[in-house]
Amino acid sequence: MSDDQSTSGPENMLEVLDVKRNAIVGLLIGGGIAALAYIVRVFELLGPVTTGREYPILGEEGWFLMLAVVFAVSTALLVVLVLSAVRMVQLVKQTS
């Protein structure tokens, strides 16, 4: 690779926007919120749920665990996007 390619391109943009750090922060926040929601729901910390619903194959805990994983990933992605956008705005303001 030449020096021109190493100073430009997607890899450099990801590094400048600090996406790796943003992804770690996003996973920690998303995982924490999802774990808290899962614990509150499964252990009925806010009281019992009075629905007569049945959860086939996995049971109630399994379905809510899958929901918690989806929620964690979605929240992590949102946090990464917001932090990267904030960093991009900061960089644009610095250069102008």
C-alpha cells in the first residue's frame, strides 16, 4: 500500500471518528440496559404480570432473553451512531 491510501479511506475515517471506542461504549450501555430490563421482567421486580399468555418452546425466560439481546444490539447501534455523529460535528467545527 502506498502512503496516500493509508492516510485516506474508510479505515482512517473509522479511526478519526473513534468508532471502536464508540462501539465498546455502545455495547456496555446496551448490554446494561437490556440486562436491567430482563432482570426486572423475569424476576417480576415491579410486580407479577397478569397475562394468560403462553410462551412455546423456550418458555417465558427464553423469549425475554431473545428480546433483551435484540434490545441490547439496537441500543448499542444507536449509541454508536450518536457518538460518531457528535464526533463528526466536532471535527467539522475544528476544521472550519
